Amino acid sequence: MKRQLQTLMGVLALGVAAALPIACAEEPTAAAQAQTPAQSPDQVVAEVAGKRITLKDVDAKWEEFDAAERARIVQAMYQNRRNMIDQIVGDTLIENAAKAAGQSAEAFLEQDGARRLPAVSETEITQFYEQNKDRAQGRTLDQLRGEIKPYLEARRRAQARAMLVEDLKAKNGGAVKVMLEPPRYTVPTSASDPVRGSASAPVTIVEFSDFQCPFCARVNPTLDRVRQTYGDRVKIVFKDYPLPNHPQAPKAAEAARCAAEQSKFWEMHDAMFANQRALEVPSLKQTARAIGLNGAAFDQCLDSNKYQATVRSGSELGDQMGVNSTPTLYVNGRIILGAMPFDNFKQVIDEELAKK
């Protein structure tokens, strides 16, 4: 049953979607200069001919050999540890709340879940089937109902549990503390980088992006929501990283830089992400005029390849850090890979603000 359901659901299972990066490149990874949490870089891990080899030496060689793979593994280790911390924290809070209520944890969870969310309806089962019909391999709703309903019920229980845990965290205030340090990466920025938000914002999001990447377009509304939610507490720094399999991306990146000469980088940025089918040079020139740019000045800038080297430098920086997918974002140096939902950003941003 599990194998059949996996075929039907693909990447829809809870937890998997939140843990896996979603990006334009085949293998989303990123960054450099991270230290594995809870291990000293000065730890001696080997000796040869009287020379001591430290963990720092090993990591530096690994960084040189394959920065992207190292970053992927370090991030995966942190994320799995953090997921398990969250699980243990949730279990403990639920057990304590159940004990105070004179119930077992299982009974407490079941009762709370029934109160929070209604039972799965036939309408929801049908709707889920229709939404995923292309993955059903020709099987009918009647054939799959017995698999869909338990899946939706399990997903609902997970949702209800998550809601309960958040309520218990809020109720317990400072009783929950997470001391596990995430891997952080130093991302160089310059005065020429486009920035949205206050220069004094305590949280900086650096985004490596590609104007032809559909996942970069997908994360754009999420970042807008971040700005609306956090205001001057967050600023966003844009870095060009046009992927080699996106032929229109480099010129689109140049177009945004040309628009910046007329103080409309972000207007051009938003317009190109809103219509990624209009990234050929003639279309870029039409877009420039549509957002109110001086057409002649924009055309001259774009045709001259004035910002070709600037765009290339963004890619070179990303390459040095091990970036090979878009969007790759760093929230105060902490990686978020792919078009993750708002809640992923919110968790990291809230944790960073709590440290200020």
C-alpha cells in the first residue's frame, strides 16, 4: 500500500516537502565556510609523519575539493538533528499537558485533534483524487479510496499535532530553548548589490537568483510576504546567478541592472518574474518602457553589454561558495534552498530576531 500511495502522492507527503529543496538546478546545494555544529575545528583527527591534521584542515580540503557537496551534507545533518529536536520537544510538551489533564498522551492527542480539525470527508477524498489523477496510473477513485483516506487522516493528525505543539510552546513561554547552532555562511556583499529594506535591518536575506528560473519566480511572492510581515527588520540583497541551462537569464540580469540606472531595479525585477515568457531582448525593451523607463537610455545600456561583467561576477561568487541551484538564499548566513513556503522563512527569521 505504501509503495502505491507514494506513486500517487509523489512529493506531497508531509515533512518531505519541507525537508527537500525545490530549485531549478538538478541538485540544489550551496555555500561555504561552515563548521559542523558541536565539533571543534581544532580537534586532531589524524597524524602523518609527525604532522597533526585537524578537523579544520580536513574541512578546508573538502571545501576546496567540493564545496557544494560539503554544504549539502552539513546542512542535511543540521536539519535532521533540528527535526529530531523539534520532535522530542513536541513529545515532551504533549506528555506534560496530557499528564496535567489526567490522560495518556495518545488519548490527549486524539481528543485535541478531533476538536481542532473535522474528520476527512468524502468531498476531500474526491478532490484529492482529482488533483492527483495523473499519478493514479489508470486506477479509479473506488480503487484508491482505501489508500487516500488513511493518507489524508494521517496528514490531518500531523497538522493537528503541529498546531497543538505551537500552542503549548506559546503557553510555556521560555520553557523551550533550542541551543543547537545552525551552519552559517559568510556571503560577501557590495555597495552595487540591489537591496530592499532598511540598511540597519537585523536580518539580512541574500538571494542568489535567476530571472528565467520558475522556482525563483515562485519564491518572489513569499519574499514579498516576508517584507510585509517584518518591515524594517528584514532587508533583501539580490545576487545574480543565471544558470547555464537558461539562455535568456544573463541578458535579463543585465536588463535589471540597466533599470537600476534609472532607480527601477526592483520594478524590472518584479516585471520579469511576473512574465518569464518575455525575456528576449525585444521583450525586455518593451517591459522597460511599460514600467516607465527612458527607452533610449535603457536600450543603449542593454545593447552595450555594460553589465555583463557584473552579472558574471555574481555567478563566480556563487560558484566559489558552492551554489549550483536557484533560488539559494541565506538568512543571516543560514541556508534556505529552493522555493520554500513562508513558514520556513518565518521560523528562521523569528529565531534570528530572538537573538537580537
